[in-house]
Amino acid sequence: DSDSMVRRKAIEQLAQGYKDDRDTLALLQEWARCDQDWQVRSTAIVNLAQGWPDHPDALRLLQKWARSDSDSMVRHTAIKQLAQGWKEQPWLFEFLCDRTLHDPFERKESWSENPRQVALKAILNYYPNHSQTRSLLQDRAEHDSDPELRKFAQKNLE
């Protein structure tokens, strides 16, 4: 369908109503990988992360989209889903640090969500007492290229 809202609704219905159908996972992966609309890709990612957290491909694909999707909103969604669904995993802190430091986001609109900021928020939520959290926050407050993220980091240092 050419209407992205229809495709998003179809994804949600498919993920909820046909979770046990083996083709559902493949369709979600295809939408997340190939749809031209970032909202459709993000909807597929959310449903994949929440519906198939134990599937071996889910984690690998979510990490890939968090690192390399061309759209910052899709990277934002993937990072957020990883942080929520895999917060108990020992590798997540380092992954979030990497995304906080290395996501290529450049602010073009004031409303844009910065994937580096969602990664930093997750670190503050899930790892507030980690030995590297404060130094990462200080680094982002001083050196991040996004003024909104610098302001967020400065506020959280207070």
C-alpha cells in the first residue's frame, strides 16, 4: 500500500495476530530493512524487538539498524528498543557508550530526536552508578556537536 499509515497498522496487526506464523518474522524484517518510510521501519523494529526478543536474528538486526540505518529516527528507535529489552545484558553499556559517542546524527530540525541522546538517556536510566557514566556525561556536555545534547548533558551534571 502507498499509505505509510496503512502499512504501519498492517505491521501492528500482523505482529499481534500472527505471531506464531513463521512468515510474520520474515515480513517484519523485510519492512524494517526495505521500506522507504522511516515510520514504517520504526514500527517494524518495535514489533520485532517486543515480539521476538529471543530470536537469534532479532538482536543482530536491531544492533545493525541502531548502528547504520540511514535515518536517525530509525537508529533512535532501535537504540531505545535495545536499551529497554536487553538492559540486563553485560554488553549493553558499551554498546550505548559507542552510540553516544559515534552516532552520525546532525540536527536539521529542532524536533529531531538525536540517537546519541537516547543512548545517553538509557545510560543515565540503567547505569547511573557505573564508573564511566559521569565522565561520559561530562564529555558530551563539553564536546558533542549537537547543542541540544550538550544542554541535556549539562543539565544532568547538576
